[in-house]
Amino acid sequence: MKIHLYEVHKLTAKTSNLLILLLFSFVLLTGCSTSQNDNLQKEMDKLTSQYEDLQKDYKKLEEDYQLLQTEHENLQLQVEEYQDQQATIDDLNTKLTDIQSQYDTLQSDRDNLQQQLDTKKLAEEQAARVAQQQAQQALVESQAEGTVYWTDGGECYHSTSDCSTLKRSKNISSGTVEQSGRRPCKVCH
């Protein structure tokens, strides 16, 4: 049961008024008989005892109220601290969201650049293969149509008579690749 300090004070004031009224009645009735005086005295003692009990209760409630007031103030301070902490958390969450967005953008840019690089490398590799195939085809065509050189005891044919492997040879034959019947030289081909 929750009793406010104001209500207790109001109750104490009523009791005080009642006590005064009883005292006044007692004074008026002093001319009454002794048995009535004794009864009134007992009633007066009873009311006085109740009044003192109410005073004690009032003081106890007042102390409890002060304790509750202090506890309320402490809790209010804690709430303010929690609100400050929540504001900090909200700020950090906002920053984290911004950083995540920046990271996602950078990740997307990196993926696009990687895709462009891969496409460029693939194009360069294809161009290199085509160039190599064209060069090989041109070499085969030139050798098929052109003159090659070989020696009777040699295993290779040469694209030029100036090949360094032919410097000591004296009898150099020439003709087409088919006529030589040999493999190409590793130095001049």
C-alpha cells in the first residue's frame, strides 16, 4: 500500500485536532463523575497512544520517502548515462553503416577493374596467339616457297647460308624444304 507523505501529514493533523477536541471535552467534563472521568482518562490515554504511534509512523514514512527520493535521483542519473551511451552507440552505428557502404562501393569498383583487366589480358593473349600463328604460317609459307640450305651429312635445313652452324661446312646444297628432307635448324628458325 502506497501512502504519500501529504496524506500522512493530513492524517496527523486530523488526529491532532481530534486530540485537542478530546482535551477540550475533558476539561469541560471535569465536573462529571469520577467513573466518567476515569473512562475519559482511559480514552484520552488511548488516543494519546494512538497519536504517538501515528507520529512514529509519520517519521518512519518521512525517512522512507527520503530514501526513495535519493534512490530516484540515482536512477535518474543512471538513465541519463544510458541515454548518453545509447546516443554514442547510435553515432557509431551510423558511422559503421557509412563505412560499410564505402566498402561495398570499393569492392564493386575493384570487381569492375578486375573484370576489365581480365578482359584486356584475354584480348592480349588472343592477339599474341594470332600473331604467333600468323608468324608460323608466314615462316612455313616462306620456307615452302623459298630456298633453304643444308649439308650432305647434316640433319637440319637452314633459312640462310650465313647460319653460324654452316660456317665450317664446304659443300652446302640449296633447294626447297621438301628437297632437303630435313628438320629446321634451331638457330636460324
